[in-house]
Amino acid sequence: MTKQFRLTMAQLNPTVGDIAGNAELARNAWLEGKAAGADLVALPEMFLVGYQTQDLVAKPAFVADAQAQLMQLAQDCADGPALSIGGPLVEEERLYNAYFTLRGGEIVARSRKHFLPNFNVFDEVRLFKSADIEGPYAHNNGARIGNPICEDAWYPDVCEAMVESGAEILVVPNGSPYFRGKFPIRMNTMVSRVIENEVPMVYINMVGAQDDQMFDGGSFVLNRGGKLAVQMPIMESAIAHVDFVLTDEGWVAQDGDKALLPDMMEQDYRVMVEALRDYMRKTGFQKVLLGLSGGIDSAIVAAIATDALGAENVRCVMLPSEYTSQASLDDAAAAADALGCKYDTVSIAGPRAAVTDALAPLFAGFDADLTEENIQSRIRGLLLMAQSNKFGEMLLTTGNKSEVAVGYATIYGDMAGGYNPIKDMYKTRVFDVCRWRNANHRDWMKGPAGEVIPVAIIDKPPSAELRPDQKDEDSLPPYDVLDGILIMLVDGEASVADCVAAGYDRDTVKRVEHLIYISEYKRFQSAPGPRLSDRAFWLDRRYPIVNRWRDSS
């Protein structure tokens, strides 16, 4: 009789700190696996407590709560398949990122992470101890399972040691967050591990957003030679049952569903939608508001919010001044109408006059300058935050990565808000995403199909409209030039000389470099937003606020 092994992959969405809720998700997945006749149900890395916990996991009471929930989960899942789940482990006053296998009411196996990532958004060396490389455990049907935890599979050592110790299947639990182009890197690396060790691999990735990080799922199964047997979808919770058959060459996964992966533009857009949706759900908010200016940034944020939450939960507010053009008034109203959102108008004329009068004795003899422009922005921030407080709506801010990089935003003004969906998207890509959204609609979008960002908004020159006939290019290089320089300086950590060699004017590059450095204090106080690149502001790129160094190349 052919020997078989059924494994249930649970690509699910935990919430950091909701240990009981995460345990319930695991319990339900186990029940689904049990009903399907699974031998093992496997969940991602640190699933029990959510990921990333940051310093929360260093709190003894937090780890104790996790341990209690783990033991309760073992009892609840005693009669049926084994259950593997990630969580913290304390041994001899050392904290480990661990992976537990529960069976028959007990913990029958523990794996501890060896390689601790300490780059980009990861700082695990700060939190956990590195464990010695460990061998596999024997499942009760005879299959020997190795559990390299996430980073342990990105290097040859751990997988090789587990297979040399007898592992026949590698089940890799992951908390691997999205950045543009990450999936092929991930897949190619895992294919290398499979080819090196000649055993099948089950790669189970977490899904869902936590703060700035989107865990994109996309779990898969590889057979010997790196042949794809199962591909799960990205950015949605899913469960897959995988059958392994024991052959003369070892265990072989039977072919299953293979989800198609969308292109990078769609992935970026979906990350912004799903990350906002999760941020709202996990923080307890239901509704949002935003200042809709008639410009492209607020228009795409309104579309993202509508796709994430539904038009009934999105309120757009126009806050005009005497510098607001009729075209902007018309475009903002058209954008809100196309999305089906509620649209309100609150003039800033009265508050601005009051502030001007209050400051007149102190400002007498001084010419109007950037101060007065920033007052307009800050009045808008004040009025929007007041509405947020009154109505319980979270305020979305709308600055793109180009503006965030060079400080082309007013702190305590248009930077006010609880979340920024486009924080890691350069201005030139915002235009591309708007055109993509107008041309595409998916079933995960709650907003309408068709042209939801009026073409007039996409086509007109960007302007803050804080003085007569103002254009962004009055203060900044053209966005194609600015973004090209920023991609080199910020994303690529290039030198000034590198930028000049690429064809950019040296004076322009030096000016942009200076703006990046002097704007650090603004970014330090800015709202979080979804990470789309591997060089997003916050955890990916950590620079001092006070910094006198400049590149002299």
C-alpha cells in the first residue's frame, strides 16, 4: 500500500498581541485540516503572537501569556492531526524565535531559529538568541520533518544540516514581508535549497499587514529539482491541502492549484489597499476622512481608501482658500462623485483671517513668505483633525515618497493624520498607478470600476495652491528628474558623483541631497504607511536627525 502524508498549509493573518484570537485562527485551521484528513496542519512563523512584535516580545508577561495559550491549544487539538505553529520560547532565561509541533495534547517538537535577520525592517538580534542548528523530528506516520524558520532557509547551512540528520521534507514557516520584486527572490532562493538537498519543501508565509509591513503570503510547495507543485495566492488568507506520496526516491508532493501572480503595479496597489484595510481593522477604526484637494495624491488616496473600506466609510473634505482654483474645486467634487464618497466643503477663509489678525502685531514689518503658506496648511490640518476627533474617523494623510523625501510637506499641517497609504510611492509612480486603477478593477476592490481618478487631475501640473499660480516645479526639479535622483540617493545609497555620472546636474543633486537630510525630523514625526520598496522610510532607512555631513564627491 502506498504511503501518504497529507499536510494542510494555513496561510493566515494574525494580529500582533491578539494571542487568544490568533490561537482561535489556528484552532479553526486545525479543524479544517482534521476534516480533510490531514496528518499535519502548519502555520507561519511567530503566528501565535503575531509578527513583528518588536520589543513587546521581551515582556515576560507577554511570553507567559503566549505559553499558556500554546498549552491550551495543545489540549484543544489533541484528537486529530499534529499542529505546527510559531511563537516565542524562553529557556534558561534565553528568548528564542521558535516553532512548536503539538500532538496528542503535548509539545512533541521544538525548533529554534538559528539565523536572526538584522537588516531592513528586521532587528531580531536585539530580541532573540541564536540557537544551535537542530535536526528534524519524526512524525507519527514516519515522515521526518525539518523546520528551518524563515531566515534559516535563506542560507544553506540549516537546511543542509537538517537533511543530513534525516529530514525528508522541509517545512519552512515564514514571516516574510513584501517589497517590490520580493517574490522571485524568495522563490529562487528556496529553489536553491531544494536543489542542494534533494528533498521537497513546503514554504508557508504569513499574510496580512502589521504597521508598515505587508506579509504577502504566496506560499508554495517545491519538489526535487525545484519543480513547483503548489502555488497559493498572494495577499489573501487561504488554506491548501497537499498530499505527499512516498516513492523509491523519497516523498513527492502531488500537484495542486497554482495561483497566478499579478504584475508589480497591481501588487503595489493591492498592498496599499490591504495594508490600510488591515490597519483599520486591527486598530479598531471603521471610517476615514481625508482632505481632497483636487490634486493627484489625495485622489489616489481616496481611491485606495474606497477600495479598502467601501465608499460608505470614506469622507472627503475640500478646504478651499482664495488660491484654490475652480478647476481644483471641480476636480475634487468629480473624484468624490466617481468613487461614491461623501464630500464636504469647509472654507479656511475665516480661520485664516483670525490667525492673520492674531499675528499681525508680531508680524508687522515682515513680508509674507513661506510662513503664511504653512499657516494655510496647518489650518487645514487643524480642521481635519477636529473632524477626526468629533466623528471618530481616522485622518489619512496624502504625501507621496518624493514629498516625504525632500520635506515638501508641512509638519502639523498636511502631514497630520494617522496613516499614509502612499508614503513609499514616488510621485511619478503615483501617476502610473492612477492610470492603472482607472483601467483595471478586481474583486478585492470595494470601489467602483471605471475612471475613478478624473483624467483632468492626472493631466494638470501639480500644485499646492498656497499662493497665486503656484506650481510644484517652482520649488522642486521636475518630478521625473527629482525621482530619478531620489531613487539613486535614497533607495540606492548612491553618491553625488554617481548621480552626476548618470547625467544629473550636480547643483540639482546637491540641493536634493541637502533637502533629504534636513527633512529627517519631519519623517521622524510622520504617519506610518505601507512598505512597497526595500528602502522605505522608517525601519529600512535609519538616519540621524542632526547630521552635518554632506557628500563632497
